[in-house]
Amino acid sequence: MVEEGTRTPRERYRGQVRAEIKERAWEQIATAGASALSLNAIAKRMGMSGPALYRYFAGRDELITELIRDAYRSLADTFRAAHESGADVAGLAHALRAWALADPQRYFLIYGTPVPGYHAPDDITAISVEIMTTLLDACTALPSDRPTTPFATHLEDHRQWAGDHPASATTLHRALTFWTRLHGTLSLELAGHFTGMGFDPALLFAAELDDLTAPSTH
């Protein structure tokens, strides 16, 4: 990565324009969703021509890739910082919820409905594996009191999502259960499905977390 002080004025200007394009893209996503993202509309908002904007991003997919990469990197850095400060699984869960609530559109871009026709490049997959590695490290530290399940056995031969992490099959299952249940709760909360139901979503999230981290009764 080039240090700011070593960049030429032209490079700094290009970086500033790209940053503003991404800001406008987030505004558009918040209004109409990622599938409606339009570089021509962004160019109009910025007082640029469409062809001029394409000098900064070659197309819609390149811009979406940049936004997704930024979102994944932000969560990966959030997880890593929490883990390095001593956070356990519960600490990671609360870091995840705080991150999601801080910017729901960013959350939904990577964990919501996939953008039709878009396929993420390999480097983004690598960042998602980095996030799961941090989660698996935390889950490995939990007591090994869970019975082996048919799905855990299945995961022994289907663990590519975990990279080269040496976690046991039971830990893989526990991490996936943690990930899917908490994301399910978060997605419903951020989409407004709990509005008007009369309970505190934060307490539901905490209750789910307590259940996930409770010692096994089997």
C-alpha cells in the first residue's frame, strides 16, 4: 500500500474522487438497494459525465467489488481487534452486532440478498475466511462438551469454508451454529421485522448468545 505522503497530487486526487464515488454509491444503495446501483446516476450527482466516471471504476461490478471488499475488511478488522483485546465468543458476537447496527446497508451488502449477476473475486473470499478463522479460534477455546452430530461428521469432508484451520468437526459445527443463528437474529432486527412486536431485540440477541455458549446438557 502506498503511503499518503509518497503519492503524487494526481494519485491523491484520484483517490479522493474514488472515495466520493463510493460515498455516493452507499447513498444510492441505502435508497434503492445494490441491484439498482447506477454509475451514470452517481456521475450525474457528482456533476461528471458517465465516461469520466468510468475512468475511476470500469463498471458497476468493479464498484460493487470495492464496496464489498471494504465491508468485509471492516468486519475482519473489527473481529481481529476484538479477539486480540481478549474477546471470547460472546465478545465477538457483541462486536458483530455493534458493527451491523452502525451501518445496516454495509451489513446487508455482504449478508443480505446477493446482487443478481454478480460474482465476488477470490480475494474477497479470502477475507471471509479470515473472519471465520477468528471465530473458529474463539470457538476452539470453548469447553469441548458437545456430542458429535451427523452434520459435524459431514463437515470433516466439507470444511473448505474454514480454510486450513485445524478445528475439530464439533468445533466447526458449533462455529457455524453460532454464525447462522446470530446472523438470522441480526438480519430480522435490521430489516425491521421485530418492530411492533414489543420486545427488546438486544435482549433476544443476548438470549440466543447465552443459549449458544451454555454447557451442553447431553
